[in-house]
Amino acid sequence: MKIGRASWLTDTGRKRLRNEDAYVFEPPLFAIADGMGGARAGEVAAGIAAAALRDGGRDIADETGLEAAIDDANRRVWERSIADPETAGMGTTVTVAVVDPAAEHVLFGHVGDSRAYRLRGGTLEQITTDHSLVAELVESGVLTPEEAARHPQRSAITRAVGTERAIEADVFSVPALAGDVFLLCSDGLTDMLVESEIASCIVEADGDPEAAAPALVAAANARGGEDNITVVLFELVEGSAEEAAADAPGNATDAAATLHPTPDTVPSAEEAEPEPEDEAEAATTSDPALSRHGAGPGGRVAALLLIIGVLVVGALVVYWGLKR
């Protein structure tokens, strides 16, 4: 078993001004982080967690190694939030997948409500369990899944990386077969699309991650794009562990491995305005078809309306001044 085609895409969406999602795309390591917190804090938290997972990815060989990597991410975010009042209380979701071709399984680590799915034979299965208020209410029978999808507190999570000194992550492995397609995504996708719609996007793309990624983002934006949307997809194909190792250096997938958040440093409290190349920013690429950041369509409209409003107010002030 080895990794076949793989792809990622992140988008600001139609309502948010910033992209606070981050991701890691370093096969056989894949991860999603969806930050939370005021101002830039969510973006910083997600970037720090992604960097920690990238750094620890080299040592992830089993569940213990993955737990250690998530613990390190939690420690880094927690320590930054304590040291910098501007980021106090920040946190992030984390969902990680590590492919082990030798053992023919995929190892998962999960905190929060970003999700992992497996598409097998046209059927989409959610692999992770949301750490959220509505998920607990559904499990206890207070809400139905349909009610949970419309609940006003559906985004309230009960567990996040960096909000406490220690965190308990769900870490487990899932058997894998050739032909399986795995999806990691932030809730900007799952809040807009139901599972049947997500499955349709992947199936209609013939299971090709490179075609499915833009289809999923476009569908979420067409439904409203109320949050940042990030997807990471990879397929498993027949092949030995030796073939997978031989494919790793210099292949098409590896060439994309540098396109991820690498915040070895993030802005200090004294830095009033971070530079555009701030490493805590979500990953960017020279190909705008792969990643769009900044204001996005909704943000650009809002900015234009603000400029028009300022001009109108200025004109009125000049008019009344001349009239007097």
C-alpha cells in the first residue's frame, strides 16, 4: 500500500476577512488546524500547531509518537498564549493522518471539530468524533443529528489544542485498502455541506483528490462560504512500503510538501503590524488556483462598501461646509 494522488486547498470563504485555517502536507503526514481566538490569535494558534506537527512528524511511528506530537503542539500554543496577552485564550482544532504503508493502516490524531472521512466504494464514513457541544447532545439523545446541524451553538467545541496546559487527544488507527480516499477538512466545509454532498463531489471527480479539492471548496462557497474552508485529500493505491519510500523524494506529491504553514517564529507582542511574509500566516503558493487568502470575495465587497461610505461622508462634510 502506498499514497497515490494527493491534494489540498484552502480558501477564506465568502464571509471571513482572514483565513485562520492551517494545514500540513508532507506525505505520509497530513494535518488540518482550525484556529480560534480574537484578532489574529486563531491564525497564530493554528500556525504554531501546524509547525509543531511538521517538526514532530519525523518521529511519528505509532500512536505514542502521534500523542507526543499533539502534546508538543498543545504545549507550544499554551506557552505562547501565556506569554503574549494579545493571544490569551487562543486555541485550535487539530486533525492528523499518518499513513503507514507497511502495516496497511492510517493513524489518526484528533482534537476539536475538524473532521476526517474515508470514502470507500462510494460510501463516505466519518472517522473522527467531534469534540463539540452539539455532538455530546446528540450522543446523549437530547438532539437529533438534523437538529444539531441547525443548532446555533454547533460551532462550540469542548476540546481544543492550546486552551489548557494538557490536552487529551483521540489517537487511533484505521485499516486501509487500496482505493480508499481520505479527506481531512475544517468545519467551513462540513457546516455548508452534508455528507452525501461531500461524497458526491469526490465521486464525481472519480476519486481524484486534485479534482475533488476545488469541487468541495466551490460547493461550500456556493452554499454561503460562512467560514474558512480547508481540505486535504489523499488516496491509497497498491504498492509496497519499499515503493512508497522510493517515490518519496522528488515526486509530484513531495514537491507540494513545502506548501504548508511553517511558523518557526510568530510575531511578538511588540510587533504592531506583522509583515506579509509572517510565518504564522496560513500557507500560500504562487498558484492562485490552489490557495486564496486575504479578504476573499466577501471581504473585498465589504472593503469596497467601506471606501464608498467614507467618500460619501466626506462629500457631505464638504457640502455642508460650503453651504454655511
